[in-house]
Amino acid sequence: MTDRVIIFDTTLRDGEQSPGATMFAQEKINLAGMLDDMGVDVIEAGFAAASPGDLACIQEVSRNVRNATICSLARGIKGDIEASAQALEFAQKPRIHTFMSTSDLHIIHQFRMSHEQVLETIDSTVRYARSFCDDVEWSAMDATRSDMSFLMKAVGTAVLAGARTVNIPDTVGYTMPHEYHGMISQLVQAFPQTIFSVHCHNDLGMATANSIAGVMGGARQIECTINGIGERAGNAALEEVVMALKTRQAILGCDTAIDTRQIYNLSRAASGMTGFPIQKNKAIVGWNAFAHESGIHQDGMLKNRDTYEIMSPMSVGITHSQMIMGKHSGRAALANWAAERGIVLDKDALNEAFIVFKTIADSKKHVSDGDIFSAIQPSSETVQHLELLSVQTTQDEFGQNSADVGVAIAGNQVTLSAQGDGPVNAVFNAIGTVIPGLAPQLQDHDVHGVSYQGHTQSESRITILYQDKPYTGHAYDVDTMMASASAYISAMNKILAQPAYRSIVEGF
Ligand code: KIV
Ligand code: ZN
């Protein structure tokens, strides 16, 4: 039997509390729609009393979201609860989430209250919240640094006052998995009818581990954010806790309602909206999460992907694993790279290409497709490729841009010329004329600077459409225009690698 864990997303509330992560109201509404589509159970849409803008935004999210419960945060004060109730007026499934600190550190030093006053406040505010809404969650802020016997009293008070869900936050990311597990287990045992929730911050990098430990102790709701954004070092990342439950379901015995194939898209969307980049090696959604560079790993992956992947990239919405060609790659990966492009290398050709490839890889930080093509000496069975020699652009007195692009095709040097809206466009148009009538369409072009140990290069990624199929190219160069032209050439090489073009290319 698998238990269902409720996923409570707080990207729009705790996540937005990350310094610098403010989102526009429309972005929050869009993100809430995506969270709902992905199967999130509860969306904490904001803190209604924080500002009229926050209140209006929760109202708009409430109007738009059809499936998930919409929640608004409220301090343990009447005005906050009233603001939350107003914000949730249009929600199909509203929840008021109110909280009060339970640690002596907070009670004595921050709020200057007695323990009795805290218990009275919990009782009156939960009851007041219940007068507006059946679904009330109560949180014991700084629970993990609270005295356990006082925490028990506080939880008992909240449950008696009508809280359906009780959250035990590790507000400052202090607890260790075994401690948190022990704490949650005791509470679950004492209050078996209550749904306990975990809310873990990442100050010691333990947020995901602690959340899972809490679930192992009997918690059945996890509070988390997309990409783990949140106060200070952030909250538990939704993608991590959900994939941990899915991948280790056999031992954890729990699952969620999340359509995990939407995770990657959502992660990119949230990153775009908040302006928070995703670290390259971020678990589940980082660029490198499904990329393999070492020869031993690539060899294993080519034989059986389970050797080095514990979940499939497709399960989180990434279309495929990546074999990063670099100095750690082995022969098997090079042969596979070539085969994917229709180039079959026999043993001798592979050995020869491998030596050239290793020399290039040793001398460069990034190995481009063009570099690898140049390492593979095509035999008569394989397709010739296009090589970039030079790029020259000019602008006449009327602002008209022209480009002359020198290329080698099948060993012959030719200059391709064209005009365009701007210099880059003129260069692409020129390269596109290499085979009369081929005329690929530019779908996407991205160029940006990458710096490493004081050296800056331009990285360009391109997608061109030919006969409705996308072909991508990727290149680095110290010169932005050369990087873009090389990326275009590398995409063109993928088109020209098809058997249909062999005779045309050989005719040059
Ligand atoms: O971290 C925390 O304690 C919180 C509460 C308001 C739930 O975010
Ligand atoms: Zn928090």
C-alpha cells in the first residue's frame, strides 16, 4: 500500500521571500496555473496582510485555479486572518495558514510573551480562522528549537481549536534528519488524527533529507518550493522531494499526485520569472543532472542507462540524457556521437579519430560539434561536412547589412554572400545559401558570454528548422559573430549528414 503525501507548494510565498525573487502578479498567476496543472495539492499563494497587492494577487489566483487548495499565510493576529479570509473569498478550496513561534528564543526574545499567552493566542487565532474556513493549518514556527513538552502542548491546543493540519517547520534549517524523524514520530503518535506537515529550510543543506525523514516519521504533507528558493538558503526543493519519493517508493511507501514530467518546464519557468538561475549541478533540474562526461560513465550508459542513472530524464520532462564530449570521453562515446549523425566509424577510423579528438579536447575548455566533426575523418561512406573559414560583415550608407562567409565544403573553398536585417541575420542568410533551395528557417538563437578563470568566450546555441524538423548547433568562440556562425554551421552539418545530401555535397 502506498500512502499519499500532500505536496504544498510555497514558491509564491516563502519562495518569493528570497531576497531579489519578487515576481509580478501576472507571473504568480501563471505559475499558480502551471503548479495546478502539474498536480500540486496546495498552493500557498501569498501573505494577504503583507500588502494590498499580495491580497489582490491571492484573489486572482483563487479565481483562476480549479483543482488545488489555495492558501494564504496569516500571523497569529486577527487582522491577518481577516485579510486571508478576504483574499480567499473566491477560492474553490480555501485554506488559512496561521502560525505562532514555539521556541523560547522567539517567545522570550522576539515576542516577549509568556508560554500561557502563546497558548491562548494559538487557541484564539485558530478558532478565529476556523470561523472563516474549515481548512485551517497551524504552524509552530521554530519548532525544531522548541522544548518538546511545550511543543506538544502547543500542538494539542491548535488541534483542539480546530487545526486540521499541523506544520512543524525547521524555520532556521537547524535540525538533523534523525532528530526531525524522532520529533515527527512522537507528534504523530500523540495526535494520530492530525495531518502533520514538514517545512524545512536549507541552511545546512539538509532540507530535502529532513523532509524525507519527516515523512518516514509519519508526516503526510511536504512544504516545498520550485528550485528550492526561499528565505536565506531556501526551502526543500519540490523537484527533489517528489523525485525522492518516486524513485525510492519501494522503501518509503509513499507517492504524490505530481505529474513529474512537468517538473523541468516548471523549473525553467520559475527561474525565468524570479531571475534566479538554476545551478548547473542542481539535482533533478540542473543542466548537468542527466549529462555524462567521463569515459567509464558514458560507456556504461551506452550499454545500459541504469548503470549511471537512477531515474530517466524523460520522467522529469527532459527529452534525453546528454553525452558531453570532452577530454574525459572515451571511444564508445565518440563512436556513438558519430553514429547518431549517420557516420559509421570502423575500428581503424575510430582509433584515428579518437587521437585527434583527444588532442583537441585537451587544448580546449569546450569541444564543439565542429571540433568533433573535424576529428572524424570521413571515409567515402560518410558525409562530407561544411567548415567555417571566415566571416565578414558590412553595412552600407542606407543601413543595409551584407555578409561574406568563407566556407569549405567537400574540400572546396567558396564564399557565400547575402544580405539581412542585421549583421547576424546576413551571416545566417549567407550560410543558408550553401545548397540552393535548402533554405533552412531560423527557429531560435541564443548567444551569451561565458567566463572561466578570467577568459571570456561567447557561447551560441541555434535551432534551425528544415522540412519541419529541428536541427541544433552549439559553438564557442572568443568572437560573438564567429560563435554564432559556427553554431549555424554545426546545425547545417546535421542536415548535410543525411544521405539525401551526400551526392549534392560531393558534387561541389
Ligand atoms: O519557515 C517558517 O517557519 C515559515 C512559517 C511561516 C511556516 O515559513
Ligand atoms: Zn519557511
